[in-house]
Amino acid sequence: MLKIKNLHAHIEGKEILRGINLEVKPGEVHAIMGPNGSGKSTLSSVIAGREDYEVSQGEIDFEGEDILDLEADERAHKGVFLSFQYPVEIPGVTVTNFLKTAINEMRKAQGLEPLPANKLLKKMREKMSLLEMDKGFLSRSLNEGFSGGEKKRNEIFQMAMLEPKLAILDETDSGLDIDALRVVANGVNKLRTKDNAVIVITHYQRLLDHIVPDYVHVLHQGKIVKSGDKNLALQLEEKGYDWLKAETAV
Amino acid sequence: MTGLKPKQQYKMEALKDTLESSFIVFENDLNGEAHSPIHKIRQQAFQRFEKMGFPTKRDEEWKYTNLKPILKPNFRIFPGTENSIDFAHIKKYFLSDLDSYKLVFVDGVFSSWLSETTHDKFDICTFSSMLTKYQDVATRYFNQALPESESLSAVNTAFAKEGAFIRIKKNKVADKPIQLLFFTTEHGHEVMTQPRNLIVLEENAEAVITERHQSLSEHPVLTNSATEIFAHKNARLQYYKVQNDNDQASLIDNTSLVQYGHSNVGIGTFSFGNKFIRNNLNIFLREEHTETMMDGISVGSHKQHIDHHTLVDHKVPNCYSNELYKGIYDDAAKGVFNGKVMVHPHAQKTNAFQQNNNILLTDRSSVDTKPQLEIYADDVQCSHGCTIGQLDEEAMFYLKSRGIPEKEAKALLLYAFASDGLRNVKIAELRKKLNRQIAKKLHVNLDFEI
């Protein structure tokens, strides 16, 4: 599904990603861990198509197509979804209107008619109950005045509505209390199928207790320095990142 | 005027000359009315104009707006012949799903068959019939609200003859909104018109009014409109100006409002069209406990020039005013906002808020924004803020990452930005129409409203 080869990216002359290689297949969950500043968020932004970063080398293939030249919206149409670490507040646009626009733009790109209002509403209700959300939430301005937990829930709600093939969850666990973490993780798990994949980007192990990864990769100084199964995450939790830094500092 | 190039000076003088000769013709046609007290006011106004001339960029109030190119065409002051108009062609300019009173003027002449007037519980009729029928009203109100220092409203006063007259009597509520529409049809000529409106809400009266000027001509049209509004004790008024004329039309709107105790007035100014728009909106608070809401949305593109000059004059204590103007400027469009708030020494407990936010979409677009608060009382709450910015790139990426293409994402953000400018629009059809006009200006088709 996703093949990243020797990816180098920089911003304002500073190289952040220095040769990333990663392959994600349908049905898999990959966790990307690493200390602050290792390039985790950059990697997710580059996959989703943020224009601030310049890719100087390497390629990103998604479903057999090089997506590096595609705009963020075109990547979304192909099935890439990024759950933001810091979702943007947009006063004046309600959650409903935002989702309606997003879904119908997606459908338009796929040559489909707009989703009738009643079907859209029904789907929204279903997905909201999955995430234990209050329906008053639909008429609120997008992310405006939302608590950290509400913002993250809203991200997963959007993911549930847009049904991406590849979901990248960028630090979805940061700022969440235990209950919210459980609800969000349950939501993600229920949305998993054999055809879609998830990349979980996190600093800590705790989210991975709920969303169990098939592979864990450790990112350090813009490179994946170690890959393993879920036990690698436990090891990191126990020992911290320093032993890896020492191991790879050669 | 010595600083002007001879040719430009000639052009401005040319229109002044035309107005001078037209005024003589106008007086000759008045017959007996020429000796009325009303006409004396016209004459005095014309003398003021002759003395002041047209404003230039040297005038503080016209620093950012150059009137010269607007005055350049060889305007006719009176329509040559009376032009007929086909309703099918102008239907779209009406709020037609709405049961309403209508005052429609074509080339400065009242069109009775397009209008729906009443004298029943209140007067919704013409300025000219007010002058003949209700001389007491004319004497009491005519030219009592407009400041004498503005030369363009003086021109209007000098030629004041036709327009809307609305008087809602004590304790009456206008049961339907009132639409004012002014069409200019003149083909083959450049025309300057001087619509004159008088609106009086007596004690505890209520009305909702919309105003629109529309040129159907392919030639330059200059509308120099003046509206005087008196809101007496406890009166309630919503007034919406839709400024969406064609790209050859220029509008100078002089509106003055006088508010008495406990009256509540909202004025919305929605500027999307025209080549040139200048709004002079003056609000005089004469008694305590009034509320005034002033909202504006301007969306300019190409070489449009949209200028809002507002004044809220807090002369007495305990009044509330709240002003919110939003501007979006694309291409080489230019916006001006000058919001003056005067709080006089006795006007304690004044609450005055002002906000002007702008987004510039290109390097060639520009805004001059100047909040001007003069506060001479010490126990007041006043605030103002103006911002000029670009679209938030982080928000753009967020929307695009959800599959919303660049153009739609941009429009969505601009919609959201402008949305609170519609906070006081209570007529659903007008809201819908304004939404459509904003969407059209932003070249998008979003299937929801703000």
C-alpha cells in the first residue's frame, strides 16, 4: 500500500528526514516512535502533502503511484488521512458543514454524486456513537473552544467519516486522559479492516496497549534506526531512548 | 486645487459647472415650490457645495479615496427621457419570495406599477408626495440629520426631489419588510442620480428596510444617494444595504441616523459590486440607552474601490454601539475603513466597540484602515481593533488534507471569516442572497450557508 524509499526532506535548508525506508501493507498497524525532534511529525506531514517541506530525494508510492507531486487534497482523495497533532480551529464553519464539504469533495473526486443529507446525517450519528460523542457537537464551530480530548476525538470522527485506506495518527494520544484514550483507541480498532492500514506516531507506549502494532520503528535523527515487533515498544518504555542513541551513534 | 494637473482640474470643474447649470434648470421647473422653506434649504446646500467643491485627497476624510476618476465622465444630471422597464429583466434584483412593500424608482422617477405602497397605518410612499402632502414633516426632518460639512450630501440636498418616504407611526409595526430599489436604465449616456430618502420611526415603531441601487446601463452611472433616518424613543429598525451593482456603477451613499432614547437600530452594509463605493454613515445618539449595531461585509476584486467612513457620535450617557466590518480583497481591489467614535464629556457609561478585520488575497490588493476614537469621558468602555492578514496556511493544509481542494478550502475559510458580518441579518431570503453573492464573488459553489 505505502512504500517509502530513501526519503529525504528539508525545511528552510535544514534536513529533517535523512533516508527513510518504510513499507506498509493492507491490514497492518505500524508504530513510529522516537524522541522529540527525531522527525516523526515531519514524516507524517510529508506523507500527507504539507507544502512547507521540500523533498530532495527518494519517493513515496501509494497504491502503486508516486504521490509526491500530488496536492494534499488529491492525496486525501486517494485515501490518505492524517490525524493532526494540533487540529486547527476554524470559527464560523460547523463540524457538519465541514464534513459535508469534505465528504462531497471526496465523492466528487471519485465521480460519485453528493451524499444525500439524510444518509450523511445517519452516518454521522453512527460514527459519533462509536466515539461516544454528544450530538450537540455537530453544530459547533470546527475545533473552536474544543478541549484537547474533544479535538482528538473529532479527528478520529473525521477519519471514521472519510474511511481512508491509510490513516496516520500523529500523537493522537498526547493530551488525552485515560477514558478519552480508551474511547479513541477503541474507535480506531473498530474502523480497522483487512484492507486499510494505520501508522501510529507516538512518543509513548501507552497508546500501543490499546492499538496493538504489528511493527514498531524507532526514528532518530531523521532515520529509522531500529524496527521490530510490539516488544520493541515495551523495551523502549523500559529503557528509554538513550540505549538506542548510544547503539546508533557510531 | 492648485496641486491638481490642469486637465484633472478641468474635469472636476466640468461636473461642477454641469451641476451649476442644472441647478438653474431645476429651480425653473419648480414653479411655486421655489419659494417654499424646503427650497431655501436646497439653495443653501447648493451654495455650500459651490463653496466647498468636490473633495480632493487633501481632505482628511478623502485621503485614501480619489474621487477624480469617478467624476470624470460627462454626466447628465436629469434623465433624458422616461425609460420603461420590463419586470422580467429586473426580477432578480428583488427579494421576490418575500411579501413586502416596495418603492421602486426608475431613472429617478417613481414607478407606481412596480411598487407597493401604503398610507394605511403608516406611510410608505415617495419623498415628493411627502413634500407636498406633509409639509410639517418636511420642515421638521428635511436635512436635519446630514452633517453640513459634506459637499456630496449637499449636492444631493440641493437636488432633493424624489426617493423613499417611510413614516411608521407611534406604536405601529411595519407588518412586512420594505424594499427600496433604484434602477438606472439610461442607455447611451452617463448619468448621475440623487436619490433622497427620509425615514421616520415614531415612538415605539418598528420596521425592516432593504436598499439597493442597480444600474441597467452599460455606461458609467454615479449614484449620489442620501438617506436621513430618525429613530424616536423605543423605535426598532433593521436597515440592510445591498451594494452589488455592475462594474460601471459608482455609489456614494450618505446616510445619517439620529437615535432617541431606548431606540435600537442595526445597519448592515454589504458591498460586493460596483466600480467604486463610498459610504458615509453617520450616527448621532441624542438620548440615552440607545443601541446601534453596524455590520459590514466587503468583498472586492479586480480594481474595485470600497470605502467605509463611519461616525458614531456618543453625545449622551448610557448608549451602546457595536461596529463590525469585514473585508476581503482580491486582485487589485482596494478597501478603506475609517471608523470614528466620538465620546463627548458627558457621555459617561458609553459602551462603544469597533472591529475591522481584513484579508488580502494578493500582493496588489490593499486596505487602509483607520480606527479613530476620541474619548472625552472617563467612565466608559470602548475598544477597537483592526487586522489585516492573509489566509492561515495551517488551516489551508488542514482542509486540504481532508480532501477539500485549494479553491474550495480558500472559500470556506473566507466564508468563515466573513460569517459574523451576517449576524444581524434577520431576513432569511436576504441571507440566502448574500450568501450566494459572496460565493459568486469567491467563484465557488458551497452548498451551505453561513
